[in-house]
Amino acid sequence: MLNETSQTERDSSNQIEKTVIKALDTKDRNLIKSLFSKRALKYAADIDEGIDYMFQIYEGQFKKKYLITMPRIWSWMPVRKA
């Protein structure tokens, strides 16, 4: 069982994961940038090129897939376009 801190970290991680996937699905550059602090964006001179690269290699929507591991986790797996 997760303690309160672990639960909060997991919830935060899940929210970031969902935001990135939504941004990839909609090609929303600003949504990806919203995940970074103003200071981080100031020092990331090539962030736009990195985001463009992510959009270029992204091949389709993600689906949640259950992985049987110890401990059991959910993982997002890319689904190739038909």
C-alpha cells in the first residue's frame, strides 16, 4: 500500500504523463512547455527543436496497457497508425 507521499507523487506523475500524451496527440507545443518552469524554459534554448522532434517521431495515440511486473504497474504504450 502506498503511503500518502507516494500516492501524491504517483498522482502527480500520472497527471504529467496524461498531459504529455494529450500534447502529442494534439501537437500542442504550449501544453508541453507548460510542464516546465519559466527558469527551465529560459535555459532550454533548443526546447522547440526537441518538441518538434517528439512530434516528428510520434506515430499515433497511446493506449494504457497492463504490464505484469512486481510491483504491478500501468504503462503507456504507443499504438502505431494503421
